[in-house]
Amino acid sequence: MARSIRRWLLAGVGTLGLAAAGAIPTSSAAHQATYPQARPTVADYTQLTSSQTPPTQAQCASVGRRCFTPQGVQAAYNVGPLHAAGEDGRGQTIAVVDAYGSDTMAHDLHVFDQAFGIQAMCGEEGVTCAPGMPTFGELHLQGSPATKAPPSTSNSPGQEDKSAWALEVALDVETAHAMAPGANILLVTTPTAETLGVQGFPQMMAAESYVVEHHLATVISQSFGSAEGAFHNARSLENLRYAYKAAAQNGVTVLGSSGDDGSSGSLKAPVGQGGSTLADPAVEWPASDPLVTGVGGTNLCTDPGATSGRAVDSVSPPGACQKAPGQSEIAWVGSGGGYSSVFAKPDYQSGALPAGSTSLGAMRGVPDISLQASPSTGALVYVSLPPDGLSGLKCGSTPCSTGWYDIGGTSLACPEWAGLVSIAAQINHGGLGPINPALYKLASDPATYAADFNDVTVGNNTADASVPGYSATAGWDPVTGLGTPNAAKLLPDLVSAVHGS
């Protein structure tokens, strides 16, 4: 792996300090390539209240949604038995990587935890730290400028861009913590603004490499991506992979959202001036990387008020659940999935797949696994938008404001899965490294697959009528991968399978 000093990345340091200039390795060719913009994979959001009190299900239903509390999600994926046994991610750290960060994350996390009775974290606003508490920290690389409206003549990212990432940050941190309340969370941020002629991917990969090589986390959650076809060429993408190679060598698991465009992909060049849809089906990187676990999405058609058990609810909104009676989950039309145009089928996808699986062919299939992602069956998240950022996001015809949001996208599925992996790492007494070989090994046994996974067999990801999509099938498919987890069964088996692999 070629290395050079990214001194521009060390121009500013936030909450956690970097040990020395030149500490962050990266590819020496990275600055010579052209990269697409890293986009957050928030598909849709709706502001439901402007208070610190979470909305009711009636309020959610009034806009055609069902909103999941942490307890409702834990019930749907059988997480409760793990928490009851003290397996909640304690001793492990999840690195959440996002652009810009959020000015108010420590405050928002405290409101979220108080509202739902979630374990408080050392680092939350107003919390007194005590021994044994999980910690919330922030690592800002190249500074963390406040969300302010730029001058009208400025080419800097505006309020909308930064506020959209603030929604992403709140979603990532709060939902990862809700799934693994004992795990530490390190929010790692970089400015996506253009630097040395490139966009945010090189900065993000350099930051992740630093996290890995300094042993700051055992799990990395990435709720961003761009279509493979938006990269200048395969070489420019290959120049970024050093962070994942380092993660694999250091026992760190990396997860990535599969995207919210279904089977389609888009070009984003130049940044800020739109783009165009790729003519052929596409998948997004980094989810398509063989060293990354790609996370797709579903409509979660279970009782959002349940506190235990997987109770199907085919009566409440949205229409997708009402039209598929008896189904606990349906493939979400926006779930990014398909076949890589860059990476050949890895060995772990070359073995036996569950009965009825969609054929993989010769290229890497995406995603590997899934979780709730549809905005219509999304998660409740608390967000404070700074006063100068209020006009950056629109909620209908008016500016959004501080309050509770219902948010969806594969960027919801990814941090929740990161929380689950941190629980498995706790069971393992350390990082698991790449988990894809173990996931597919477990799925190759019919009895284990039936016990450990919820197979999603209904729905498709034809999000753009001009681009052919794929249908969910039994077993693996290019919409939901192997399906969603029965966590209490899957996670202990995952640890055993990692060692067996």
C-alpha cells in the first residue's frame, strides 16, 4: 500500500486530537484522481413535532407512516434476549463516519435517550460520567465549522447540504446507540467541501484508516455512497480501498448502506448542478466493495409499539404493508442492489446459497443483508437545527425546525446493523473483522438460515421505471441480500462462524 502525508487533513482537529502530523496514511495517487461527491443515504424525512416529546403513532399515521421507537425495532429483530443477558455492545466502539457532523449532537442524543429510556452516555450534554458508562465522542478532521449560511457569492456548501448531513448524523448516532446501548460511539467527521480538486471520499477514507490503525473502533458504519459508474474509472475507486484492507487486517468490521435509488445509479458531476441517471442497473460503492458488508432495506410491517416478539401489523399505514397482508417485511423499492461492474464475485458468494436464491453470476452481488429502511416505516430521531441552518431544509413549503423526525433510507439500516455487530464483538471479546464469509457460511445451512435470518421474499427495487430492477426471492436476492436478522439467534452463531471461517 502506497503511503503519503495528507497534511490538508490535519489542518484542523476537533474533540479528539491527532497524535502527529503525517499520522494518516492514504494512497499517494488519490489526489490525482477525480471522485464523485459522497452523498448521505437519507431517502426521506418528515418532521412530526417541534417539541422534545416524541410523536404518537396517531401523528405518524396522519402522514401515512408508522414510526418505530427503539423498543419496537428491538422487538422486531429479537434483540431483547441479548440485552437481557448483558450483551449490549459494552466494551466495543462504533465509529460513525459522516460529513460535517452536527453542531448539536451531544444535546440531541440526550433528548433521545431521555425520551425512550435508553442508557445515557458519558459525553451527552448534561450527563455526569461514571465508571463503566458507554462514551460518546467526536473526532473532527480538518475542523468542524458551524452550520451557517454562506455569503451569496460563496461556492462553499450551503445550509441545505450541511443540514441534510446533520439529519444523517443524528440518525446514525441515535439508532446505533439504541440498538447497542452499551457500546461506545465515536462520531468521525470530515468536511465534504472540495479539497485539492477532489471530493469527500479521499478524506473519509483517510479518516477511517486513522481510526483503524489507532485502534479507535471495532465497527465502522458508513451511511454514504455513490454509484460505481460515477467514479472516473475503476482505478480511482481502487485508490480508496486501502482503508478497508487495513480494517480487515486489524479485525474491524466495515458496513455500508447499499443506497436509496433501487437498481439505478446517478452521476453527480459537477457537484451542485444535478446529474443524470445511468442507463444500466448500478450499485453503490462502498457497499459493493467485497471487504464491506452491504446493507439493504425493507418495509418493516410489524407492530411499532411492541416491546417483545415479532408481531405482524398489516392494518396500520403505510400502503405497502396493507397491500401485503401477513408479511412482516417487504423489500423496499429504494433498496440499492444489483451486481458490481468493478468487483468479481468474491469467494464467499461462490459457495452454496439458500434454496431459491437469485443467481449471482460472475460479479459481486449487493447487498449482503438488510434491515428496516423504508421512510414509511422509519425510525424516530431527534434533531436540533441551528438557527442559521433552519432555512437549509424544507418540510413541505416551510423551513424545517428543531424537533422529532421520522427518517428512512439504507442509512437507517446501516447504523442499526453496526450496533448489532458491536454486540457480536462483545460476545467475541474483540473485533470480528470482515463478517461476509461467516454470514454466507451460516446461510448455506438450511436449518441455520431458517433460524437466524428473516427471509424477505416480496417486493422489488425498480425505483426508476427506465432502469430494470430486481425482485425479492427466497434466499439471497439483489434487493435484500440474505434478509434481516433474528439477532438473538444470529449473533452468537456469527461469532462461531467467524472462528470457523
